[in-house]
Amino acid sequence: MSITVKGVIERKGFGPGTWALVGEDGETYELKDASSELKKAGLKVSVKGEVRKDVMTFAMIGPVLEVQSFDVL
């Protein structure tokens, strides 16, 4: 099931580092398959994707959001 999350991109410094989307509701999503255009700290975006409950990561900062598409706001 796809969801759309509006928020701000952040670079989290866990291990080798990971990219996250901090939603307007305060929920933090770890981004999976994010393009280089999306990997910019401070970028305000709307991301459409699927929350992957079958994926675990080293960072474990929140649900993993597999990016399907995004728009810069």
C-alpha cells in the first residue's frame, strides 16, 4: 500500500550515514532507493512510497519508506 508523506529531508549520522524524511507529523522514515536529487538536507518534499515492514537496517531510525516518486515543495 502506497502512502504520501510531506516533510523535510535530513542526513542522519548513524554508521555510514543514512537519509531520512521527517514528516510534518514528526514521524521519521528511513529512505530506501532514494535518488541523488532527493538526497539534499533541508529539502522540503512530498514523497510517495511504500512502508517496507520486511526490511531492517543498521540505522533503525524509523519505518523504511521505499521511494516510488517525489515532488519538491
